[in-house]
Amino acid sequence: MDVLRLTLRQLQIFVAVARSGSTTAASAEVALSQSATSSALNELERLLSLRLFDRSGKRLLLNDNGRALLPRALALLDGAAGIEQMSRDGIAQTQSLRIGASTTIGNYVLPKLLSRFLGDLHHDGTTAWRSKVTIGNTEAICDAVAAFELDIGLIEGPCHQAALTVTPWLKDELWVVCPPESTLAGPTRASSAAERRSERVSVKTLRNAVWLLREPGSGTREATDQLLLPHLRSYRRSIELGSSEAIKHAAAEGLGMACLSQWVVSDLIDTKRLRQIATTLPKMTRQCYFVVHHDKQSTPALLRFIAQASSFCPTPAGGLVAQKGIGFGAAFVAGAGLGK
């Protein structure tokens, strides 16, 4: 067996410098002096016979070598952290999971999934469970999974991180909504199919409306851009808000039109504070996904969570129905390289 020359501590220092851009900032994270941090980094480059950073004044910028090393270093450190955790608590690694979810899934789907998942654990006699849930926009969740800060991400928009395995999960329908009293809402009921077709809001009317939008980086914003802009060309008048909750309540107050997940707006539609608008646009759906890092080591908790999700499907009203015939659990495990 070859004698290893590298240490996890050196890789930890390398990651800290890569994230902060300087040995001074990294030294606080790794609890070393600036000079010791700099020496450890220089020793790592010497052992590898590679320069990992380009020096620009006091800034250290990852070069091609450093960018190639970073994901491997993160994977090794993540695995080492799991070993240490297992040594401290025999069941911690088995019953611990860090879950990330984009905002719509995190607020409207994940609570139901976790309730079912933890209920099954309790039924099986599991007495200990530790979980961390992080909710953010799709881009932030993908970044955290890529950095091994999360074990798995549930997202409602496309993933642009090459380091992640992306597997389709649920499908969500997007509805255009406005207050019932809006002139765009139309009559409550049409007596015939022809009348219903004639009452659909035209693209021309939609182009002149005020649109309530999520921020760039949100899965909802990316989906609405992809589905609406080919028809609207642009949002001539818009208001940007940081959450779907804020958007739906702003729409209920008559500030503009919104295009949101059925899971988000179904409650206000049920209480008649919002109404779904019939438009001439095609039916709008988006794909939701699970993401894990290519190099993520499997854990019993992660595999069990994935298997549980394979039979889970939320209804617009927040209930549960079985997902049939998609074979999601096995397909995701195989696609992600987990369980090896």
C-alpha cells in the first residue's frame, strides 16, 4: 500500500482558502495563524507539484488545477466528517440527514413528505433522529449540495451545477391567478365550451398586465420565464418580490397578476381570495427534481429518504396520493451512484 503524503488538514485549509480567497480570511476558519495557513498551503502545492492558485495582490484565485481539486477535496472531507460523526454516536450517521429544498417545495411539499418519513421511522422503532432542513431558491440549494453542505436537494427549477446528479421527481402545474373581482377573472361560470373559450384572456391582455415575479435564481422565476416569455416577449410592467407567499398575497390585494404553483395558490383559491384565470396560453407545467453530488457517499438515512419519496405525490390541496409506476427510488439510487 502506498504511503499517503496528503492530510485531511491540508485539504481543509485548501478548501478554506478557495472559499475565502486569502490565507488571512481562511486562518480564522481553520483556527490557525495566517503564517501557518500559508505554510500549509505551500506544503500542499509542493507535495502535489502543482500550483493551485493564481496570486493577484493579496487575493488567491483558483486556477485550473485548483478547480479540479476542489470537488475531490470536498468529497473526501465530507466522508471524513461522516466517519467522525459515526465514531461519536453509533446511530448518528444512520439517522442524520441534511435536506435542502427550494422555497415552494420546502414550504408546501417537504413538510408532508417529512411527516410521512418520520412516521415510518417511529413505526419501525427508531428512537433517535437528527435532521437539518435548509430552504432557499433553487440556485442556492444546488450550490449547497455541490459544496457538500447538504446531502440532498429538492428543487423546482433546472440545475446548472455540473457536479450534481439530477433526477426527475414530481411535476407541478403553474396557474395564472388574480383576485375574483378583477375584470380579468371573467364570470364565475360559463354555460358552454364555446363560451369558456371566448372568455379566455388573450396574450395581448396578458402583455399589458402588471406581473408579480420572483427574484432571478428562483426556480419559480426560471419556470415562468421559460413558459411565459415566449408568448409575452417581456414583462412590460412588473413587481419583483422575494417569496411566493408575498406574491400570492400581493395578487390577492389586486397589485397584479401572478403565475404560481398550484400548491402555493390552492388555499387562497379555496377561500375565494384568488381565482385561476383561463388564458389562451398552453397548459403550464414544470418538472421538479432531486439532486445529489456525484461523489456523495450513501448513508442509510439518505437511501431510505429517497425510497420513501418514490411513492409520494402531493395533491394541490396538500394531501397525499401514491405515485405509481415510476420506479423512482431505484432509478435515483442507480443514477446517483449511491449504495455502492
